[in-house]
Amino acid sequence: MGRNLIERRLRDVSERMKQVGRELSVVEEQLAQLVDDADDARIRALVSETPLAGQDHHEAQRHADAMQRHRDALVAELAELDHTQNDLLDRLVASAP
């Protein structure tokens, strides 16, 4: 792989890492809010003991679980991008004259 191609791929990977990092920050904030909402709904369901409150809790928990899966996917993508970046840096150093 040519040096110019490696450098271009490094720039692309770096930009994607920044994007994923920004998205991860937003998702973590949203996840914290959804977890709080699910906890509140759980407490309301326990106190009221009504089917509707229980349903609200399950729905809130599903949203929190989905956001957790999304966060986990972003963390995995960030780790993969980091690995790719390290590999490209190794190739760049190896191709140095």
C-alpha cells in the first residue's frame, strides 16, 4: 500500500473516530436519562401496582436497553477504528524511507 494511500486512510479513520466519539458522548447522555426514566417508571410500577404502570416501566426499560446496545456498538466501532489506526501507523512507519 502506497504512503499516500496510507496517509489518506489515516485521515479518514481519524475523522471517523472523531465522529463516533461525538456520537458516543451524546448517546451516553441520552442513556443516562433513559436509565433514570426507566428507574422512575419501575418505582411507579411498584408503588401503584397497576398494569399500565408496569407497561410503562417495560417500555422505558426497552428504550434504555436499546440505547445501551447502541452505545456498546459505538464503543466496539471505536475500538475497531483504533486498531485500524494503529495498523495503518505501523504500515506508515514501515514504509518510511
